[in-house]
Amino acid sequence: MNIRVILSVLLLVMGCASWVTAQTVRGNPQAGQVVYEKNCLRCHGAQLDGKGPDSQDLIVQPANLQSPITRSKSDWELLVAISNGVLFSPMHSFRGKLTDQHMLDVLSYIRAVSPSDIVS
Ligand code: HEC
């Protein structure tokens, strides 16, 4: 292997590793806000505190996305909740309803309002 190949492999590995550890959400928070207001606000509320207008009618209350519990979760965990839904709760799956990009956008909006407290 010549030095160029070794260097580019090294750069690739470093690039991937920093993506995993930095937990960068590659979404657009502005676009995410629009997605949030249309699909999530009625349950999770304008303040992301879980007190949306529909929340009174629910037995399982929407998660307070500002809470330390949510903030301590990884981007991946939240994305799985959005994409797959949360079992036995009104949080249904958004896969097929939102594009992957819209899910990333809405996640970056959540993180912009309620930053992750995972130290990277
Ligand atoms: C019908 C009401 C409803 C709607 C609409 C809704 N959610 Fe939820 N969501 C819930 C409930 C209820 C839970 C909590 C489930 C539980 O107690 O584990 C939840 C949980 C979550 C969680 C997991 C939080 C955590 O700490 O694990 C995330 C993230 C989330 N919702 C994001 C969204 C996003 C983004 C949208 C819009 C695309 C959305 N939700 C739309 C009701 C809703």
C-alpha cells in the first residue's frame, strides 16, 4: 500500500469516528420546526414540554422533550422513537409518513431547543 492509500483510509476512519462520537444531527432545524408544528406539536406542545393541546386526552402522556431523561438520550435513540414509534403508547411510527430527511430535521429542531447533555 502506498502512503496515499494509507492516508486516505486513515482520514476516512477518523471522519466516521468523529461522526459517531460528535453525534452531529445532519438536519435543518428551521425545516424541522415546520415538520414539528405540523406533526408533533399537538402532543408534545409548543414548548416541547409534552403539554400539547391533545395531551389531555391521552392516558400515556407525551414525553417532555425538554426533560433531562430525553436530553440524556442519544440522537440515535430519539430517531428510533420517531421512526419506529414507542410501543404501547400513542407515539406512533413516522416511518413512511415523514421522509428520512424530515426526521433528521425535526430531531435537529428538538436538539436546538433542548440540547443533548451527552458530552462528546
Ligand atoms: C399522538 C400524540 C403524539 C404525537 C403526534 C407525537 N408524539 Fe412523540 N411521544 C408521544 C408519547 C405519548 C410519547 C411517550 C411514550 C413513553 O411514555 O414512553 C412520545 C415519545 C416521543 C419521543 C421519545 C422521548 C424519549 O425521551 O424517549 C420522541 C423523541 C418523540 N416522541 C418525538 C416526536 C416527534 C418528533 C413527533 C412528530 C414527528 C412526535 N413525537 C409526535 C406522543 C406523541
